[in-house]
Amino acid sequence: DQQVKQNSPSLSVQEGRISILNCDYTNSMFDYFLWYKKYPAEGPTFLISISSIKDKNEDGRFTVFLNKSAKHLSLHIVPSQPGDSAVYFCAAKAGKSTFGDGTTLTVKP
Amino acid sequence: GAVVSQHPSRVICKSGTSVKIECRSLDFQATTMFWYRQFPKKSLMLMATSNEGSKATYEQGVEKDKFLINHASLTLSTLTVTSAHPEDSSFYICSARDRTATSTDTQYFGPGTRLTVL
């Protein structure tokens, strides 16, 4: 049973528009959520995180929203840039981190 | 930023041989390192947590005798895939937690090692 799901394997957006990446989880014990970005042949890089006591965290162009009642979080990137093209993983922690399968974002110039 | 290296980046071996993968934290000390396995188009699956100077903690379903982990120093952890078989072919990624970081949630990932067993 996959506890962290990213139901969209891919997403394509135009440069300058908003990218919205979604993540759903099932374990109510998760208390911390993270987003990672991964380029081909590289390891994931930490992007942004949010504690379960918050519903929003913003860092520059990146904002993460958490809806605990829906067990859903999303990453908003605005404006999107071609360099944002990568695989994005969400992860949820209850002690250890559990990762989603990733969403491949393509930002077209 | 913190850098984690892995060596080798790619390895091809014959079935039945053993392969060692190194994970190093280059500019920080890591009391805890993690080993993940990633299947194509799938998430990172935590295999084990390695603490310096103690035995690794393996996740359910991971064979500890097959995937030997050694964390002998604060900057080095090794994963040895023993008697490798084609089904062990995968992308192995390590991550390290900086012992001085105020947040215990930050992990720095290595670039990964692509293992192909013929």
C-alpha cells in the first residue's frame, strides 16, 4: 500500500505560467512534508518543506500548501522557468521519509 | 551547500559477484546515512539507515546479508551488494544527514550509482 502518491507522472507548462504539482498521502501520522527536485543522473535536492502545523510555506517562487483534512499537499511554482524542468518528489515523514513516485515537470520556453 | 558523493557512478558486473558502493559526505560529518533504491519511474525506496559506529537498521523486506552496510566513519558509508543477480540491477542512492544541522529533517543526497548485473 503506497502511503504517498503523486498521481500525475508528468506535467507540461508554458514558461511564465504556474506549475502545480500534487501529492496525496494516507498516513495521518506524517508530521512533516518535503519536496525534492531531481535532475537526470543526479540525486534529489531539497526544495521546500512544511510542518503539519502549518498550511502554507513560501520560498521565493516556490510555495507548498498543506490540506491536512484532505491529506493533500501541493507545490506551486510561479513563474515557471525552463530550468525548473526536472522530476519532483514529495516526501512525508513519520520518523523516516516515504517518497512518492515523482512527477516529471517540463517547462516549455 | 553540503555535498555527498557516490562512487562508482556506474557499475556493470557479472551475476554472482559482489559490488561495493561508497557514499561520502565531502564537507560535513554525517552521523546518519541512508541508502535508497530507485526502480524506473518509481519512488525512492528506503533500504536501510546507517549510523556511524553501529549496525545499520534495515527496512522490512531488505535482506541484510545481501546488502551489507558499513558506516565506519563520520564521512563514509559503504553498501556492498553480495552475490549480485540481475534482479539487483537498479539505481542506488545514498543520503546523509549533517550532524551539525539544526533541523533533523535535512538530507543531502548523492548522485546515485547505476548497477547493472549481467
